[in-house]
Amino acid sequence: MARGSVQRKPTNVSARPDLIAEAKSLGINLSQVFEAAVEQSVKDAKRERWIEENRSAFDAYDSYVEKHGVFSTGKRMF
């Protein structure tokens, strides 16, 4: 979904006044920066949670490969 078509909710955020003033003087859209930063933080947190939730499967696979090797062991031609 395109960003422009999503309804926005006003939110209060606190930041250093000097930083806000400098960003405004440079024409930086704080709403866009905030949204992009939160979007990236959510994506990162979901990724980390997924990795943690699946850690036992990764560990089991690593143990299997250590014991049995990968399926293509001995079949590579390079």
C-alpha cells in the first residue's frame, strides 16, 4: 500500500529543540523521518523475534549438518 494513501494518526513525540529547529531549517519532513524510522525499527524487531522463535530449528539444522554434512557433499563439480 502506498504511503500517501494510508490514513495518519497525529502523535506527540519529544525531541531536542535544537535538532527540531535544524531539521526544519533544512526542510526535513519530521513526520516522514519518524515514520521511516519506526517502520525500520518494527521490521528489525520482527526479524529479531523471528530469529529467536526459530533458534532451536537453526541449532538442530546446524547439528545435523555437523553430523551428516550437507546434501550436496561429494557431489560438487567445482
